[in-house]
Amino acid sequence: MKQIQNTFLREFSPDGHYLVGVSGGRDSVALLHCLINSGYKNLVVCHLNHQLRGRASDADARFVEKLADKYDVDFVVDSANVRALATKEKLSIETAARDARYKFFAQAAKRERCRTIFLAHHADDLVETFLINLFRGSGTAGLGAMRTVSKRRVEDVELTIVRPFLENWRAEIDRYVRSQRLKFREDASNKDLAPLRNRIRRRVIPYLEKILGRNIRQGIWRAAMIAAEEESWIETQLPNVTDVNLAVGKLRDLPVALQRRQILKWLRAQNIGNVGFDVVENVRALLDHDSGIAKTNLPQDRHVRRKAGKMFID
Amino acid sequence: MKQIQNTFLREFSPDGHYLVGVSGGRDSVALLHCLINSGYKNLVVCHLNHQLRGRASDADARFVEKLADKYDVDFVVDSANVRALATKEKLSIETAARDARYKFFAQAAKRERCRTIFLAHHADDLVETFLINLFRGSGTAGLGAMRTVSKRRVEDVELTIVRPFLENWRAEIDRYVRSQRLKFREDASNKDLAPLRNRIRRRVIPYLEKILGRNIRQGIWRAAMIAAEEESWIETQLPNVTDVNLAVGKLRDLPVALQRRQILKWLRAQNIGNVGFDVVENVRALLDHDSGIAKTNLPQDRHVRRKAGKMFID
């Protein structure tokens, strides 16, 4: 795991204070080990108990606590009833689990006065996420799902998310874990929590590589990294949306590519989460004077309306 | 085929003078019929004989000639030995055929003093091209492969390419062809000329839709359209590269997303075609002073070198 040493020691020095998300699964156990090995000391291991596997979930939490203890770093834990959240918010288990984790990370960030968190997502995760967003056609952030360093606003906290493994493949992490004889919790890596992801990982990607006779993951990885970089740059080119309403005229003057991103940014700023480009396109259709349409539906029974040259949410 | 009437009559009026690419296959026959039906009169039907299927190819050419005759529009034809070109240039048959077609279109555009060409690419073509570029990881234009209206420089001609069917699915075109009882050449639609495309169309997409239990083409189509729009907008934000060399310092000052696009634009301006992002990344690595690397390979035995603060091609 050379990458950590090479790339991250500069920007995120081992002397700093960081959170680390640790499920107890192979990837996050490897990440924590790597960080400790690279001289990071002032770490806070963050573990959310998703309560999805009963006693096994409690055992995961205890395992991670012991690990933190062994490495002599801080440990924070919380639990969330992810299944109930998913039902209540009409989300998939995977999405509800992710939302709950980020909420937990934001709370930990506040309490620990530390805004930077290391997460163990690796190159295969990136490829799988890209394909999931592509096939669903409603990825919340377009195709550029993950970046090595990114910002994410969760409630009133701006987290800096660092993914040191994003250039490492699962197989490399496997080798590292074996060579270091690391123990981890076999099922803690959310196997049963993401059926679509598992189908992509275990069936779709192997099938594609077989029928096309080539490694496709490298190409998808590169496409995803480039898309993420371009999306992030486009974001920086958008006018700020501080207002609750969006002026139709100003939006109409932007190039189509920026209209889409601006709408997405506005919806997010108004706490309309999980919005895909299908919704964005419906909102964009409101720009058309001639269409006569002045209302479109958002998730969770909310709406965008156009009235007197403004768009607003109710 | 309402789309043509709605969207195109405004920008590309039926009174104008246009080229139309017609292979004789179902899609291009439908396109030509649609245009004629919508009142376009001043058309030049362009057919390139790819010489891939011997006498059948000659029969395609005669079929298209008769069609032009029937509709009372102009007809231009040429032929290219695509197989020989592919061997000589070390390209796939599909890529060699496309290059030959665009060269032919550019020549026709010059001779006919007409810079706009209608092509019959439809929504399924867009989805297939997106997946091909994604899986190969070396798409020549990133993921935004096709746009409804785009510019393409071929030698010294700037073609405006219009794809009226880009929002129509193959099934809609099929229905149109049946309802209008149009005759077309069964094999002229490049079946055997694109083995990878055929595998994607006939095996990969049906498999994905079966295993994921949903229509994935709509989502991919939207992603491809958005990517194309964003790439095209990013292009407009790039500094112009008129110089044969590229200044390393200026390039280094750009955000990574723009560095990539700038390199791609520069290579294209220098007639380095068929360049994927793997090559772009190699060129970008030359920006790193510390790396010690000052040369990287391009296709067809050409190279980019860094010397005295400039990048140049030899």
C-alpha cells in the first residue's frame, strides 16, 4: 500500500487529527492498519452499528473497539436501526445505511472537532458504484461518484472525505491483509446490505470480462475518476445559490450543462437529497415558457413550482 | 418520428441544402424517408461503398442510388477498401470504416459546398457506443460520444453533424419502417463490420437487463447525453491551442479536468486521432517535474516530448 505514503503524507500529515470509518470488514481493517503503520497516531475510529445482523453486528462493534484499543487510538460508536430508517424514508437498505453513516460521521466530527475522515473505498468499489449509478440512471451525483479527496456537507458540517485506497484494487488489499495477517470480520463488509452491488460485483463484472475478453474495470475506473474531476470542476463554475428560490431567467441563460448542475446544486442546498438526473430534467422542463407546465414532483411528496419568474419548492 | 418536425425544422429548415449519409440499411432509409416527408428537398444522399461484402456491397450502392432517384434528390457515391485501410493503419474494421466515411463526407461537403450532414444514429447506437467506450477505457472522446448537433473537423473541413434520431429507439424506427412499408438492405447496416458492437447489442445489454430486472438503456442514454453536453461545454472553456507546441507551465496551472481536455484538444489539432484517456494521462504525467520522464508514446509510432518548458510531437 505504497499509495498512502506517497500521496497522502503531504496533504494529510500523520501529525494531524483524523476520523477513520471502520466497519470491521477487510478493507477498513487494512486501512486502519496502513494508517497506523504510516505513523498516524491521533486517530478516532468511528463505527456505526447498523443493527442488521443482530448479535453479529454487536460482535463487529466489539471487534472494532478492541482494534482501536490495540492500536491505542480513540473509538466512537453509535447504532442506528437502518432497516426501520429504510422503511420510513422509502430508501434501499444500502442508501439508508449510507445516510445513517454520514450522519454519524458528521456528529462525530462535531464532537471530536475534526472535519476530516478517512474511508476505505477502493478501486473496485468505485467501479461498482459507477455501474450502479449508470444502470439506475438516477445516480445522485452523476457518474463521478467518488474522489480521492472530496467535500460533503452533512447537515451543518462540511466533511472532508479522504479515500487513500481509491487507486488500489480489492486484490491488492487482499494481498496486504494476508501478508500482514490481519484479522477482520468476514461479514462486516456489508455483504447482505447491498444486493444490487453484489450482483454487479459477483455476476455482472465477471460476465462482462468473460464475454468481452478483456479487463473492463481499468477503463471504467478511469472514466469514473475523470467524470468525478470534471463534475467537481463544473461545480466551481456555477453561480452561488444562496436564495431559497431560483430565478428562471438567469438559469435559462446558462448553457444546458450548467443548468443541470445548477438545479442539482439548488435542490441539494434545499435538502432535497437522492435526486437523479430524471428529476433534474423535469425541473429543467419548467424553463420552457411554451410548455405550460409549471410544476414537477420531487421525492417524498415535495414539488418544484414556477411562478412569477422564480422556481420554488413546496 | 415526430422529433424531426418538432426539433429540427427550426434550426435546420427544410429549405436548406444538406448531405444525408445513407448506407441503405433500415435506419438511414427511415431517416431519408422522414426528411423527404418533412419537406426537405435540397438533399445530397451520400453513400460510401465499404467493399466489405463484395457484390452485396455493390448492390447496396445501387439500391441507395435508386432511392435517391425515386425521391428526386442528388446522389454521391465513392468506395474505399476498408479492410486494407484497417490493416495499414492498425485499426479495427469499425474504426477504419468510420474514418473512411468521415473522409468521404468531408470531400462531399467540399464538392457540394454544403457543411451540414444528417446521420441516422439513434438512441440504441448512442447507448452501445457509450458502453464500448466505457469498456475499452480508451474512448476517443470520453463518454460523451454523440450529440444531436455537433461539429467535427475532418481534414480541413468543419462538418456540422445532425442526428435527428438520437432520441428515438431502434424499436420506434422499426415501427416507422413497417408502418411506411419501407424497403431497405438487410445487411447494409454494418452487421458484420462491428463484432464488439454486435456483442454489446445482442448479448451484453439483454443480459444486463435480465439480471438487473430493469431497462438500463434509458439511464445510459441520459448519462451519455449529459456527458456529451458537459464535455462540449468544457471544450468552450479551454484556452485556444493554435501553437504546435504546448506550454508546460500554462497547462500545469489549469485544473486537472481542463488539463486532460486541453491535451486531448491539442493532440487532435495536431492530427493525432483515436487517442484515449490512457494516452492523455501519460502526456499529463510529463507535467510532473520530479518524474524525470520526458517522453511518452502516441499511436502510430509518434511521441510527445517535454523540453525547455514545452511539449512537442515528433
